[in-house]
Amino acid sequence: MELTQEMLKKLQKIELEMLIEVDRICKDSHIKYTIIGGTLLGAVRHGGFIPWDDDADVAMLRTEYEKFCEIVDEKLDKSRFYFQNIDRTDGYRWGYAKLRRKGTLFIRENQEHMKYEQGIFLDIFPIDGTPDNRFLRKIHKLRCFCVRKILWSEVGKKATKSAIGKTWYSFLSMIPEKTAKKMYRNLILKENSDRTKVVRTLTFPAPKGMDGYYRRWFSQTAPILFEGYEFSGVMDYKGWLSYEFGDYMKLPPEDKRKTHPVNDIKFI
């Protein structure tokens, strides 16, 4: 299904609601976060959503993320939203959390068979330490890659087009969910440190073949306007955006301005 401009605007309106909710909870509980990815790029380049963007992202260093997960049940407006992560949601195979809007549906292509509830969402990424030693960091990067592929295999066996790829992911998906999640938790326990200079999302590819980001980009934040609201952003947004996107103020060609493939969507 291709999202129309009208559908995109409705989607972004709901995602803005969730950004406001995350910001409210974080301010109330003194939790540090930053908008990230295309959301931060949109704030700087467009003053809000990138016109063709269909998701919203925030990030928190691991200690802040764990605080958020601990208090979200108490603080969250459960009449409108629900929260999912790898520890609390059966069948959920992502190393980052999702805040979702009740009464909605947003099923990405090849994820229609996933057994958890799939409403319109906002991604909340935990940011973990990775070794400062370059050799150890390469080993860590390989471990992250392996765990990511195991977790993603349930989707990969349907999304991958090659016969070899389908066979490989089908094999990986036979690893019990409990075992796969334990591997992820062990990766956090063994590799995470709040002192490393370099950080990353463990189950999300590092940028452009790099090994991670500077910790200071996530620890040093500043207010930034997005769709007329003030959220928390990377203080050195120029440095982060240049690292992530290169010439970030330059618009991509029209054929690159694409949304994620969607199988089904339902608004409130």
C-alpha cells in the first residue's frame, strides 16, 4: 500500500501526539532524551516532519531508557497509548521500544504475521556503550550483527527475496524466542558501559559502516522546535546530522523520497 499525502498527514499528527507524550513523561520524571534520525533532521531542515517521513524517533542512553521503562506504566496516558518492548511483549523481536496509539493499525510489509498488537507507533531507541578499543569494537559490532539478524529472522524469512536468504533466516528463526532475547540481554550486560566515548543502538545498523556515535551527542541536549512544539534535541545537531546524513540540508532526489512499505493502516 502506498501512503497518500492525506494519509501521511494523519499519521504524522498521531506521531506528534506520541512525541508530546514522551516529552511530558520525561520532563515529569527528569529523564534525558533526544529526538533523533529523520525527526531531528526534519526539525532542523523543515521545522517539523520531513514531508514524506512516516515515522518518529527518540533516543535515550541506556540508564535513561531503563528509567523510562520502569515508570512508563505509572505515567503513561493508557486511555490513548500503550508501550511495548522486548521484555514485556510476547513475540516482540526488536531491541528498542515502541509507544503505540490505541485504536489504530499500522502493519509494515512482511510483518502481518507478527503476533503482537501493531498500532501507529513511535520508536524509542536505547543507546548503549561500545568498546573504545577499536579491535574490541569490531568484535562487538559482529556480535551486534549476529543478535540483530537472529531477532529479525522472523521477518527476514518473509522479506528476503533470495532463496538462500529465506533458507538462512528460516533456520535462524528456529532459535527459540526466549533464547534469542536472552542473547540480546547478555549483549547489554557484557558490553554496555556508561563510560565509553562511543555508543550505538545494539540491534540497529551503525551509520554508513561506522562503529557508533559519540556519547556526547546523546548526553548533551538542548531544546529544539518541531511542529511548533519544543522538544529535546542533540545540542551539536550540526555534527550529528553531518555524521549521519552528510550534506543534510540538501534535499534528496524525488525518487528517494519514499515511505516504508505498508501492508495495512487504520486511523482513529
